[in-house]
Amino acid sequence: MLRTPRRSLRHLAGAVTATLALTLLGASPALANDPVSADPAAPVTVTLVDINDFHGRIDANTVAFAGTLEQIRAERGEDSTLFLSAGDNIGASLFASATQQDTPTLEVLNALDLAVSAVGNHEFDRGSADLLGRVSDTADFDHLAANVLGPDGEPILPAYATFEVSGLDVAVVGAVTEETPALVSPSGIEGLTFTDPVAAVNETVAELEASADAPDLIVAAYHEGAGAGTPDGSDLATEIAGGGTFADIVTQTDAEVDAIFTGHTPKQYAWDAPVPGEPDRTRPVLQTGSYGEFLGEITLTVDPATGEVLTHTVGNVARTTTPAAELVATYPRVAEVKSIVDAALGYAQEIGSQEVATVTADITTAFAGGNRDDRSKESTLGNLVAESIRASAAETPAGADLAITNPGGLRNELLHAGDGVITFAEANAVLPFANNLSTVTLTGASLKKVFEQQWQRDAAGAVPSRPYLQLGTSANVSYTFDPARTEGDRITSLWVDGAQVDPAASYKVAVPSFLASGGDNFRAFTEGTAVDTGLLDYEAWIAYLGEQSPVAPSYARHAVQVGGVQPTYPSGSDLAVTLSALDLTSKGVPAATMATAAVVAADGTRTELGDFTVQAGSTTIDAPLPAGVSGAATLEVTVAPSGTVVRIPLQVEQAPPAEGLQITVPPTKWFDDATMTVVDPNGGTALVYVFYNWYTLVAGSTTDGRAELQVPTWLLGPGTHTLSVMTIALSPGGESRLQIVPVEVTW
């Protein structure tokens, strides 16, 4: 059955031409269509091989990666195989590639005859001018971007490219994630518009379908993929149910698209997805993971007479284990790749093997499920990088009061690895993007807004695929937060150098230029004035490591989730403040065991509340406020063994004096002393006098508002008597207080 207008029209036109030719030659049209005499062409197979998120992996595995591709080509046939990419070929690269601005990676892909690549967000790391100039000039392949428009509203790159594979015309349409403006430095893409990738692909497909030379097959290469918040192995239905762009890719990409390659997230999957509007047909949807560890392979068996895909396969091919020497001897392209790799590694070895520092223990990004780079969590590495930025920028004329860094900029770890030595290459791999460092002057109100924007919203107000990004901060920054509060009001306190941030004061914040221009949706940075420090992040970072060597990780959290804090507390009332997630998830972080709490009054008076056990990273400070504390105060909690210091602002209100003393006298025999209990609801210390006709029977004082006095009954004789109890005290607020209460006693 013919399922598409393009194929039916193309092949109908061919049939009409053939019939007309036969008629002119005197042949009968019936003879031309005689099924007995016709010789229909046999089905042909088109093999599509792809990578995504290669990220400049020039290392010992690159030859095996190239060999895997060549083995597939050898098995499937050169003319039947098309090699393409779903983007992020460069950027966040290994040292051997990064040190030469990814030229070795582009040369490797050229040597492997990469046919075409969708553009990824990392292709914009150095700005669109770099992509359209140096990168495009070096690459022998086109970058595709149907959804990236210039100031004139036209695409800055081709939307598609067409290739002949197995005698068929195969069009590849490319698009990049719409979140790109939040992922790269905004200054580098000024004037560009990133539109809905699915809509852009569909518009391009419609144009291809309407053209006179419509292709036989259409492939979509999206630099966008299944949700980053779900683990590998999730089923397709779960991903679609999660909604978002990936669900749109699967369910809304034009039915004329025969295969879909994805990237960016990066996950590994190979699924058969329902074709929209055609419940009896599926098409392949694939992503390889990253770094060339797998190559994606889709085969399409096609009826060449109709362009209809009869069958397909979809899967990821693991990197070959064939010895490198054998691959080099067998495949000329692999030999060329090895030559490029050897030269790049040799150059990197010269400058990268130099020792720059030592570390006393692992200093890493946050880990989740054994995997690095959990960008939703604070890390020892992120905080150390931020501290290096603060220290470096503070020595420049631009200055710095504090520093902040983004988690996505941290691309490797500082690992002890037995000897603790950190080489230039290892240090550089942590910060491969070569950002300038800027100092942005922000008001305290804008600085708080920066931290509120960790709960992410894109420019249109939508929640992106990573809904929360945890910033790294310099060592002099701490803050508390409560995610249960209203959006925009989740940061409950913010401190710099032990003092609360003043919303009206100005603060110099040192940051990578990526953040200074509002990257990662931290648009509050653009509310300030930015000054270039003249430093590059990796240069300042490496210099800092050398100055601080041996470098020890700090396990102290800078941001702590705090719940249960009341807007105001009556004097002397109980606290019930909960601290959660006190343990960082970086490698080697010891579990918290104890929290020591104190209340610091406005005048600096410190009252210890005691020690509180920490279990599974959480504790509750359950203790009464010290008597005498009123007004602004701070609950200060120090966590062992990490050294985390949490400061929580409190507002204590002095309660008005309570009315009346509470006086009790149990029945007593005459001539025995009567025990009189006097309780002052106001608490504190007071002088207490018991009178009979203004003759003092006994005197004493209260402790914490309570006193017990022995009244001599023998002075009054048996019977019922009316006594007077008077207290003279200073209230906790410092005001004089006098109370006289009559009390009737009998003995």
C-alpha cells in the first residue's frame, strides 16, 4: 500500500512517462502493466549509523570507535551506509581535543566521512560566529538546524541535506534543543531565535514532500531526547507519559519521517515507536548514550518502486574489541584516524602531563546511583571551583565579595588515584569551556533572586528538562531554603561572610561569563553590571590549585534545607527546627553524626542548646529558647564531622506579663510549717514576701518563676487566715514588676 503522497506522486509520474514512451513506440499500455512481463525491483536496505554527544573523545578508545563504524560499513556495504550525528560532536571535550579547540575531533569525523550532523548546543559554546566560521570551515560535513533563525528570520544553517544511499535519495533534517539559549553564553548567540524543534522539522518535511524531487526516505536528527530525569532503560510509554519535547518528537513528528535519531540528554535506548495517525506502523527512535561508546544503527528495508519501508531494525552497537593494530591494517579510514589521534595525544602529553597540584582525597561532582554529574545537588568540586573564582577575581581590579559557578560547567573530577597528583590535563578537564571570568555587581535582592532561580524556568516561563540546578558557591557563602514554600520565596536566609545579605546593599559576584550573561536561566545576573576580570576560568583554576596544594576537599554544605521555622516565637517557647540532607553526595563525604546548636542574641550573647543526633542526614533542633532572648536572634548549628555551619534567623517576641501569681498551700497541721508554692507565669527571678497584716512571715526568691516557702503556722494560731504574697522582680524584658496577691489559708 502506498502510504505517502510524495511516493505515490513520484512513482505515478514515472509510470505515466513509461506508458507514454511505450505508446509512442507502438506498445500497448496493457502490455506495459502486464504483471507477468514486469520485473519489479528487489527491496534494498539502507543502513543509518549515528553518534550523539561525542564531546571530543580523543583518547585510547577513538581508534576502536572508528573501527566499529568501519566494520558496520564493511558488513552493510559502503554505498548502503550513511554516517550521521545528532550533535554535540565538540565541546566539553577531553584535554587532547580541548587544548586544540576540538580541531582533532573535527579531523577524525572528516576522516570517517561523517555525512552530516545536526547542530548541538555545544557547537555554540564559543558563539555562533565560531560555529559558522572556524568550525564549519574545518568540518567537511554540514551542520543542520531547521529551528535556528537569524535576525532576518531565516535559518542560519541548512535545515536538511540529501544523500544517495542504496540508490535512494535520503534526506536528513536536523534540529537542536529549544533550551540552547539557556545552555550557552547568551552573548554568543545574540540575535538568534531557537524555535520548537518538532514544528521546524515538520515544516521542513512538508517542504520536501511538496518539492518536485521529493526524497525517497526522510530521517530526523534531533539534538533533544528522552527526559534527563529518568534512568536508562525506561520504557517508551513511560517517557511519552512524562510529556515535554521528547513526547512531542515521538508523537508529533510528521509520519513521513522514516527514522528518528536523538541526543542531548544523553541516554541510551532503541525503540519502535508508533507512527502518528498510522496505528499499524512503527518507526525507529534511537539514542546512543554518549562519547562514542556505542554507535546507533538503524536499517530500513525499502521497496525502491514505492519508497515504502517494508521492515526495519534498530539497536546500539557496542564499541568493537578488535585489536587496534588489526583495525588499522584492515581499514584505511581507521589508519588515518589513528594518525590524527596519535598526534593529538602527543601534543596533549607534552603540555598536559605537567603536575600542577596534589589533592588529599577525591574532590568530585555530586553522584547519584553511582553516576557523576548530578546537577541537582551541591558538590565538593563545585564549591572548590567557586572558591577559586572568588580568590582569583578578588586580586583583580574588578574585585569579588563572593563567587558562584554553574554545575554544568564541571566536566571531570579531581581524583586522588593513589598518589594524589593532579596534572594540567586533569585540572583542565574540570573546566574545558574557557570562560572569561566576570564580576557582576548585584543588589542583595538580585543576588537572592539568583538563588531562587535554581528552581528553573526558561525565558517563556516553562520548566526545562532539568528543573533544578544547584549552584556552587565560594566558602564564605551559606544559605537556607525550604522547597515547600512558594516559588520565588524558597530561599529563607542568605549569608556572606557570616552576615545576612542586605537586599539594598551591593555585592560583587565573580562568575564565569556564561552565567554573567544569564546562562542556565539565571537571568537575574543580567540585572547587574558586569566587568571582565581579564582572567580565563581554567587558567585561574589551575593557578589556584597550585597555590593551595595539597588541596583538601571541604565537606561542609553551603546550602541546607530547613523546615519548621516559625515567623515569630514567644519568649521562652520551644524550637522544633528540622535540618535535612546534611550530607553532600560527592565521593568520600563522611556521614553527619552530630549537630551542636546555640542561640545567638542580637547583642552577641551566645547560649548553647546542646548536641543533637543526626540520622540519615537529618536532625531536629528541639529545645526551648533561652530566657531573656528577644528581638532578632540566630539559631546557629554546627554539624560534625563535615563542619557545616547553618545560620537560621529567628524573631523572638517578649510575651506580655501574665496576670496573677499561682499560689498553693496544702492542708497542714497547726504548729507544723506550711509549704507554700509560688509560681510566677512570667518566669525569671523575683523576690517573694509573705505578709500577715503587713508583718513579714517569710521571704525568699523564685528560680525560673518558681519558689517554695515554709510558712510558720505557730505564729498565727489555728484557724483560717488571709495572707498577702508579694513579688518584686525584673521581667525578662528588663521592666520592673510588682505583684501582690491575697491568699486564704487554713490549719
